[in-house]
Amino acid sequence: MTTIPTALPTGEWVLDPTRTTASFAVRNGPGTVHGTVPVTAGAVRVDGAGVRVEAELDLSALDTGNPRRDRDLGKPGLLDLDRHPRLRFVADDVRGTDGGWVLVGTLSVRGREVPVTLTVADADRPDLLDAGDATAVGTTRLDRRDLGVRAPRVLIGRWIEVTVRAVLVREPG
């Protein structure tokens, strides 16, 4: 883990999946498709060595509001959900910025490991962090080709915009 200046007190923070959302947007033909993916687990550990962030998403429950499209996205040439139903993010390189943090980590998806940078801003006020929970919003832009998603660009755009609104609860201890 990397040592950084951080407003988070030392300890373990666990993601609350009932209050955490992951959404995405990608060009689809002349329009844009929006969807959600459930975030099933995650944690932030802050200690003397630095900060470690982990999260897992359930791609098999992806929802674009169109059941047929959702089934199609599960096919082997796209997300290959029969073999890879989960997405995992891990970051050990967390850097404080004026407005939040930058998390540099790895996205494990479709049997691949892809480097990714997540920009986190809009964290709850630091004085609320000792109260037991915190909310942060992270964004990133993924190149679907790096993820191994194969489709003509006219069908699915190259770039996937991802936003995660995470609610973290401080573990006692």
C-alpha cells in the first residue's frame, strides 16, 4: 500500500451494498445506453502502510432496462458472463488531491487484468467520517477493447463511462 495524506481515520471501512450504486453509459448506435451493475462487496483499509481499496460487482445482474440487450451482453464475444460473472477492482496506489483522491488499480474482468484510474470526489465532510459512515463518488472511463469486448463500433461505442457512488460504514474496533 502507498502512504498518502487522507482524511479517513485509520481502520476498516466496509461497503454497504444496499446503498452503493455503479452505473455506466456507453454509445449504442445513434444513442447512449445507460445501465447499472450491483456492487456486492467492498472495503477500504486505512493503516500505517497506506490505503487499500477493494470492490466486487455482479456483472450477471447488469441492467440496461432492456432484457434482450442484457442477455446479449452476456454472450461470449461481449461480457462472457457464463465464464466471468464478476468484476473485481483493487487499488493500492491511492493519492490525495485537492478535491478527493485518485485510485490507481487493477480491474479484473473477463479473465483479464486491466489498469484503471478512478477519480474520487464529493466525499462526505471529514467531520462526519468519525460518525461511522462516509459517501464518495468515483468516476472512470474504460476502453471496451481493453476489456476484451468485441463488437463493431457502430453497435457499441469504444468508451464506457462509469460512476460509482459508494457508501462505506466504519467497522468497530
